[in-house]
Amino acid sequence: MPPTGLVGPPAVIELRQYTLRPGRRDELIALFDREFVEPQEEVGMMVLGQFRDLDDPDRFVWLRGFRDMAARRRGLTDFYGGPVWARHGPQANDTMIDSDDVLLLRPEPAGSGFACSPSGRPAVGAPAPDRFVDATVWSFPPGRHEGVELIRDGLLPVLRETGPAPLAFLTTEHAHNTFPRLPVRSGENVAVIFTSYPDESAHRRHLTDMRADALTRGELLPAIAREQTAAPRKLRLAPTGRSLVS
């Protein structure tokens, strides 16, 4: 069944990173892709992407989208209060050490974001695609816009000119979390770029070409670095067989 009440790219997106008990990631992915995808979409949410973190064998990363914050509250209430989570949630929770590393994000500009549809989702048991997804997360001081603007107006155009266009550019959604049963990281001011490549070597070539631009290397990247509160976090991701983002 297609998602209810979700038309076009989601306006609110969760980036969720789970730390799992050693050796149990494949168990969670099999359960997730079999039992949790369609039931979430039937109550108005969109499961955008599921990934193995290539730098941590016990980390599962996924993306979930919503039409707006009100739809998020309704969808989460219906799903986590419903029969599917009651039946399979305990097994999922048993694989996890921590599930609270969650960023609440929005596409920038509004109306952009991940252009994918559940109608194109592979069936349960589909093999993982031979793709590499890079997600880079920049952190800036709360209330300051300069860093985000440098990435949006400076870095994004260079990335588009030198390699595959990013799949999405996301920034912090500052709305209050209206479903406190699932915490999100508060006080954040981040920018996130997702890009897909045939393999990791294509990603490295793209970064080399981007940095070969003298203005980018000499002015833009140092300007972004001056605005940061920490070094960018790089997520090296391998999509699962049912991930829409790949």
C-alpha cells in the first residue's frame, strides 16, 4: 500500500544512527526490511534509505521522511502504538545498544530533497545494490547561518559541476520534537549532503576534482572550516537491498 498523505519529497527527514550489539546488524536489517517498511508507509511515513555503515560493523543508519511535523507525530503514534511494533519491536530493540542518535532535518530549499518513490522499492530479499553513498555532516554554532550558506551557495554548485549532483541537501529542522518517546538531538545546527556513486573510488575522484578548483581550495573550504564547531562527520554507507536511496 502506498504511503497516505505524503505527496512529493518529504519536508521533514530523520537521519537515524543506531549502535547495535556486536554481530547483530544483519539480523536487524533482515527484520527491518521484511516487517517495518510497508507498515510505516501505510501510516503516512516514507522509509527513504537503510544502510550499513562501512566504518562500523555494528552501526545501522536509516532515513525516514514525513510530510510535516504534524504528520510525523501522527505516523509515529500510529506505528509505535500499533500491532506490527508490538509484535516485532522487542526483537528489534534487543539488537540495539543505542537508538537516540537522531538528527531532525529538512530539505534546503523547501520542496527539494530525496526524489524517490516507494513504487520503485525492491522486493523483500533483493540483493544489496553495488553502490556507495556518502553523507557529510557539518556542524555549526546554534543560531549562525553563515556556514550553511557557504555550503548551499558555494560548495553545492562546485559539487554539481565536478561530479554527480548530490541527492539531497538537508539542514536542521528546529521545530520542537512532538513525539518525545523517540528523542532527537537538540541544539543542533547542521548541514548534510548525500551523494551516490558507483563505488568509493568514484567518490574519491569527485573530491579530488572538487579540491582542484583553486577558489574552492583556497577560499571556500577554509571559510567553511572557520564556521565549524567540529570537523565534518563523514558517513560511508552501503545501501541495503530495499533502500530507495542508493
